[in-house]
Amino acid sequence: MDDRHIEHWLALKRIEGIGNIGFKNLLATCRSPKNVFEAPYSFLTSVPGIGKIGASRIKAFNAWRTVEKELKTAEQLQVNIVTCLDDQYPKHLLHIYDYPPLLYVKGILKTDDINIAVVGSRSASTYGKYSTEKLCRELAFHGVTVVSGMARGIDTAAHRGALAGKGRTIAILGCGMDIIYPHENEKLYHDISAHGAVITEFSFGMPPNAPNFPARNRIISGISLGVVVVEATDKSGSLITARLAVEQGREVFAIPGSIDSPGSKGTNKLIKEGAKLVENVRDILEEVEPQIGKNVFKADVGQARGHQKNPDLKDRPFDNMILSPEENVILSAVSSKPVDVNTIISSAGRKAGDVLNILLQLELKGLVTQLPGKKFIRN
């Protein structure tokens, strides 16, 4: 936590009407929030965007007990308050127009994180969640930190995929750090903070109000090198994140979907407008490498069909693998010729979600390969 009078940072943030831009202008003029509170009224009125009303509110501020309470809550919850002057503050976020002056952080931010955001529909299909988890496992394996918003659906799958890949993941909240939303993601919240970071710009006690989420989305794209959109309707909030990414000069990726699916209309529209189509992790990594100036590939991804070499396989002979009865059933439904996932589900006689999870395990073991068009082939 910044020791440079952090209480003054929190106090200035709480003053109505100052906002991120006003805060930035005050910081540029006065060099520190402490100096802001010590500055004469006449001087404050001359700061761009502050005026007489803002200056009056700064001089009249007396909610220091509230600030003290916030500091105690941060200590109790083991939340670090990182200011825009700290080395830990995400460097890419400083390049957006209205970056937050401070962040509440539970977990650890790393200056060398290679961040890629993965977002999408809250009402994601089983296949959409499967594809997201698989992609994020692979990103994590290559050392990429997966960023998302911890919402239901695609966001949750993105975080879980990164954690399953033993990698780092960052969740950006649209509420205060002391409010876990959605409630069913409480365990995920703690897992993310233990293997990455949970971040918010909102003070403790702030509920997940609707206007908070577009603001949250600008941080998701702002701290990332690029944004991958999975399963978005034509009015999805994920499209707002994609638009913000374009405005911030970030890469935009999209996973294509069926032309008959409402959940694919947004992603397919993005592709038509110039977003890069993603079929596998390499489509993302080859765009990331020039930006960071180094090779992030940890394994040969140039196998047949352009798919990543399996990190968990370790050249182990297939004959020595011990499969569960469920895995054997699913594997028997896949042949040496491409088989549609719906055919596999029908042949297996099991729930779609169970089949997709088992297919993912078989793919990680190197026994099957996913092909474009929701098809699988036996290796």
C-alpha cells in the first residue's frame, strides 16, 4: 500500500464531482493529493475541470472518519491500495484517457504480466464455455495472464481455464472489493486472488449497479494487450469492451460461431468489422509477440492442423494411459475422421456438458484434437 499519505488519495477520490479527469489534473498541478488539500482555494479554482464548486468541496471535506474506516477495512480484508504513482500499477492502464487514480487489489499484480482479456455472454452455451476454458488453459500454459470480469458464463469459464492451466488470472469487479458478485463465485474469487489478483476501482460497500459495468469494462481492456470476445449477442456488453479496446489501441479478437445462433451475432459482426478470427491460441500469440518484443511460445504449436502441442502429454505412449470408463465411452465415439460434437453427444448418451468436459480431458491427454466447426478427430 502506498505510504505517501494514502488517506489523502482516498479522501480526494470521495469528493463529488472531481472524477478521474479532475483527479488527474489536480495531481499534475499539485503533485500529490496531500498538496491538493493544502492548496489555497484561489489556486484550486484555476485547475482545469475543478472550478469554484470543486474547490469549495475540496476545502469543505470533513469525512476523514469514513476514510479511516476504509483503511481499516482494507487491512482486515488484506486489500492493497495501489495508486497510479506506484510501480505495481498496471502500466498499460496509464495509457487510457480516464484511468482510475487508485485501485483496490486483493492478490498480486506483476509488472511483467502479459495480459489478454477474454469476455463474453453471461448466458453462454455449453460449447462456448468449453471453448473458452480450453483457450484460457492454453493461454495460461504459454505464460499469458487471463483478464476477465468474473461474471457468469464466459467470464467464469475464462478464469477457471487459466487456473486449470496453472497460470495467473485477473478479475476486474464492477463493485466494491467486499462484495462478491455473483455470489456463487465466492470460491472462484478467492482462487483468483491466490493465483493472480482481484481488482476494482470502486470503494468498499459499492453494490454492483448497472452503470459500474461499462466503467469496469474500460479497465478490462485497458490493462490488456488485446480482447477476445466469445459468444456475444448483437447488444452484448462484451461489444462495449471490444469498442473500448479499439479506442484504446488494443487488439480485438473474436471466436466465430454458427450463423443460426443469437449468441454468435455479436462475435461474427466483430469479425466482419475487422476483428481477428480465432481458431486456436496461436492466432492470439502471434499478435502478442511483436508488442512485447519476445517469444512467448513455450512449446511447438506447429503441429499438424495448426493445433498446439499438448503440454500435459509429455510424449507418453497412448497405450500406457489409464482412462476412466466415461473417457473410454467418449473416446469410442470419436474416429479417425472428423466427427461433429452433436454426434458424439448423441452416441455417448450423456449430458452435453459432461461430454464436453470429458472431450477437454481427452484433448489435454493428446488423444483427440478439436477442429474448426465443432468437430473432433481421434489422434
